[in-house]
Amino acid sequence: MLETIKKWPKVELHYHLDGGLRPDTIKEIASQLGMPLPPDEEAWRSALHVTDECPSLIEYLSKFQLPALCLQTAEHLKRAAYEAVEDAAQDNIKYIEIRFAPQLHTEGGLSLEDVVSSVVEGAKAGERDFGTIARIIPICLRNHDVARNWQVLELTKKWIGKGVVGIDLAGDEAGFPPQLHRSVFVAAKQSGIPITIHAGEAAGADSIRQAVTGLFAQRIGHGVRLAEDPELLEFVKEKKIPLEMCLTSNIQTKAAPSWEDHPIRQYDELGIIVTVNTDNTTVSNTTLTQEYERLMRYCRFSFSDLQRIVLNALDASFAEAEVKEKLRAEFKAEFGRFGSA
């Protein structure tokens, strides 16, 4: 089953650059920078990965500290983006949207412009060398003031259509509701920039409501807690707002209590557009192939269901129309070759 799914063409919409940085790359960069290193492999795994027994979102987020320290130069940012595309290609992901918060990569003296240009350059090099189409989504952070997030918006406006395809809001969802940053996303909408918002992961359905009605989200990152508000669920269904679901991550952060109780099956049966993503391949120690296999194992999805969800992700992507059209034809041909049984 796993090998069959790995051969399928796939789409990744919710992938964090720092959360997917290769462990070997972290080790190499940390050594170059003279950073103190964990003493053995078990300590390395503990520093970088979580398991399903992760006690909280706080513990989960602690695994980003070391990768962030390793991504403070143009060279390292280019490398991270390049390797992200290479890793995607190895999992037969044909299109990937890589997101990151530019403000977190300026501690070494880089300007925000340097940060974004480096990631775009690395992703384009990866696309050229490995064939996987890669696009970038800059992230605004909830705990940053509006002025700092306006800087991210201005950069996004400059780079839209040049490798950047949208803008995101992420961070402490419970402590900083979406509405605090409404002015930034009103301006993004007015500029025609596609919007995705992390919501319904660490806070309830009202966070999703604010994201879709106040910040004009065209997609929702996670959206696990949507069912808490039946009226909102109907709104999301009617407006065809896709959910970027990240199953392993949702279990680890306690957004969902267990695999069997994850709401993705319920949402799919109710007609909500669901997509499947990794969130953070290194932190969650997963691949997109594994996420799809777990859907079959724990959530009773069939091969044909999974193929439909892959096409959901392609349709929900912020890719250019011609890219979607080309990939859709290729995907359908490939799925026809594999069959749906």
C-alpha cells in the first residue's frame, strides 16, 4: 500500500520550511556555527522530533528552536528551500507550497528582502533540478505587531507572481485572535493576494469564523475544530473553503484526540473540501505518503478517496491556472494507470 501511494503524484499545500529542515542539514549547519550539539542519536531525535505521545503544542513548538538558529544566512535559507523541493520530489510530490515567517530569519543581519529572495531562489533551483513545481507563502505572525506584519505584506506584494503565491497568518492562535491583524489581510485581499490562515488548531471555531469572515481566508490551515459551530461548517461548505489538514501533527499537538477521532472523515462525508498535508516533515517525522497511508489505515479512506483528495489539493492550490490545468491532466492519466482499487 505504502509503495503504491508513494508512486502517485501528490500535492503539498501546508509545509513549513523550518519544520522540514533535514536532520543531517541541521547537524551540519549547527556544527559549522559552533553550536552545542546533542551528545548522541537519541538526544538528536528528542531535540528534533515529537511522537504521538507529545504532551502539548508547547512541546511541539520547542522542536523549532534549533532549525531556526540554522536558518539565519542567505546560503542556509537557499539550501533549506532547495532540499525541501528535493525531498518533495523524492516523495513524488509534483507541486508544493512552502511557507515560512521571514521575520524569524533576520537575527544574522539579513533584511526581509534578503530572506524572501533567498528562499525563492533556492526553491526555483530545486524546481529546475528536480521537476517539482515549488511556490512560496510568507507568514505573518500573530504575536508580532501589525507594523511588522505590514512589512511581510509589502514583501508579498513585491514577490507575488515571482515565486510567491499567497500570504498566511500563524503563531499563538489562542493568545492572538485573527481579528487583531484584520487590516493587513483586508489590504492583502484588495491587492488580489490569495490568503490562507492557521485556525481551528489551538483555538475553537470562532477563530475559523474570524479567519474566513474578517480576514477573507480562501483556505484554512488545519480547521480541526470546525464542527464546534454547525452554522460555520455550513458556511465553509457553501463557500467551498478548503481545509489544509495535517493529521499526524494534529494528533501530536492535541488538536485531535486520536487518529480514530480525527474529524477529517466526518468533514469529507459532509462535503467539506479536505486536503492532506505534512505540516512539518522533520518535527512530526512523517512524509506525505505516510499521511495518506494513515488515512486508509485509521480513517477508512479508499484508494479512490485518496486520489480525489489529491485532486482537491491541486484545485485548492494557489498555483497559476495553466499549472493546475497541466498537472490535473497528468494526475488523471497517472491515476488511470494505477487504477482506483
